[in-house]
Amino acid sequence: MADNMKIRAVAKNDATEVRVLMIHPMETGRRKNDFGEVEPAHFIQLVTATLNGETVLEAQWGTGVSKNPYLTFRLKRAGAGDTIAVKWVDNKGASGSIETVVVAG
Amino acid sequence: MKLRMNRRHFMQTCCALAGLALAAPLRALAALWNAAAFEARDVGGALQGMGASAIKPSADIVLVAPDLAENGAIVQIEVESRIPGTEAIAILAEKNPTPLVANFTFVNGAEPYVILRIKLAETGELKAIVKAGGKYYSAAKNVEVAVGGCG
């Protein structure tokens, strides 16, 4: 299920930088659509990142994160060849995940 | 697994797997997502929901955000904590209908650093709350919003 996410992890001198893009509407539950109807809230609530299977980052999100969320984080212990996975779960129970191998910067 | 599988068996397996896949995250969600904090309508309520109290301003939190956001729907911000033992960073937008935007927890060598794109409803204070060693620290920056982004 990688069609709704992009990820890139690059090892730099001091840390590995991971950039993630998730394709998601992030509806607040307050926006009206073209028909004047309120779009129900639909947003990512949890994001988890793992390094070689071990959790390194856990995030809880509200409706204030932009549509198609973009996130960057840094890992001290990761280097080229390590596997980083990111998973999200939204308020409707849908989820997405992607993983990548760290490349040398 | 046998390569040849009849249709009934296939459907049963799929339904069982789908059921597991749906049930697991929902259970996890109920336990992990801090509804009290994220649904709070003001900063005070959100902080209370997070259990954050006795918050001290700190110069060791770097909060980077534009002075002027042309489009409040997408405002890129960067937060870095230089406070030793940082466990978590929360981001709050004072004037948003629900101010708590995100709360990040760092473990196992993740640096207390994030870049995130957020929505800002109107001009107001952006806050970063850092939890380190069980204590809370804050930094704030005023961001002027030209067109609000919390439809």
C-alpha cells in the first residue's frame, strides 16, 4: 500500500533524515463542500515510525495537520542500509504504511 | 500454503484477515489517541488534556515558522528541542478551533526534531511544548495569517 505515501531516508554526517509524504484529505469536520454540506472529519490520528522494526517515533495528530501531510524527522542511530517504516491510522480505522532503506547522502 | 484454494476457503481467509486488520488499529487508537487534548477548544484545555502543567519558557527550543503565512492551509514549521532528555514535542496553534495540532514522542535515538506542515485558522501564537524529564517547557512565535486555513 505504497500508492498513498512517499518516503525518502538519507544518511548525513550527524543523523539520518527521513522525509515522508502521506496522501490524505485531513478533513477537519468543519469544511463545507461544493454542495454546501459539511464534510465529515477524516484525518490521520496516529503515525508510527520504526527503525529495523523498533519504534523510534510516535505521533498523535489532530485536524490541524495540513492536507497530504508532510513530515521530516531525524534518527541518530540509523545509517545506510537500515530499514525505516512509517505507518499511519486515521479516525475511520483506515491505515497506510511504507518502508524504505536508508541511502548514503 | 497450498496453491490451489477453493473460493469459499479464500473468502473465509480474506474476511478473517480483513476483520483482524480493521479491529487491531481501532483498538490501538482508542488507547493511544488523546481525545481530551485534541478535542479541547482552547490552549488551556489542550494542555490540561495532555497533563502539562508548570510550563516554563525555554530558549533551548527552536521554533521556526514564517512571520507571515500567505496561506493558512499549509504552513511549514520546524521544531527542535535542545533540552537534554526531551521525550515529546507538542505543537499548538492558539487560534485554531482545536489548538492541539500534533504531539510527537521520541524514543530509541530519534532526535527531538520535526518538520511538519500545519493549518492556521488566523493570526495568532504558535506554541511548542516540550516534555523533558517529566517537566514541561515552551516556546512561542506569532504567525500572521493572510488567508485562514481551517475550513
